[in-house]
Amino acid sequence: MPDYLTKKDLGKVLDEKFDRYQAAIIEAVGQRFDAIDRRFDKNDKEHAELRHTLDKLITTLDGFLKRLTDFEDEFTIMKAEMALMKSIIKDKLGIEVSLQGH
């Protein structure tokens, strides 16, 4: 038995082990892609949850702004009505109505 490897011997060893090396590399790469897929899935889920939270916040803000606008409209109407009542009281009764404390 010689103490050296020939090209033929090396080729034979590599041929025998190539399939195992190839399978190990494919498995490692596949596991890495699986890990990346899980991260993307997690990010997609987090994105959907964030979008849902933002949608709820937008809905809440829309409701609040509608209430505020309705309040401002009602307040404007009440001010006009109050001015009209003050004018009628002054004309009919001769009394100046002042809502400011003196």
C-alpha cells in the first residue's frame, strides 16, 4: 500500500463524499432560508398588527374631531341665539344683559 494518494484515489474519495457534502450544504442553506422566511412572516404579522392599531387610532381621532367640530358648530349657533335674545330683551324690556361679571 503506497504512502501517497493518487489523483484517482482522491477522485474516488471525493466522489464518495460529494453526495454527503452536497446534502449537508443544501440542508444548511435550506435551514437558513427557513429562518429568513420565519423572520419575514413575523415582520408581516407585526406590520399587520401595527396597521390594525393605526386604523383604530385613526378611527378614534376621526370620531373625536367630528365631536369637536359638532361642538364648535353648536357653540356658534348658541352664541348667535344668545346675541339675538340679548337684543330682544334690550329692545322689549330696556334691560342691558351682560354675561361678564363686574
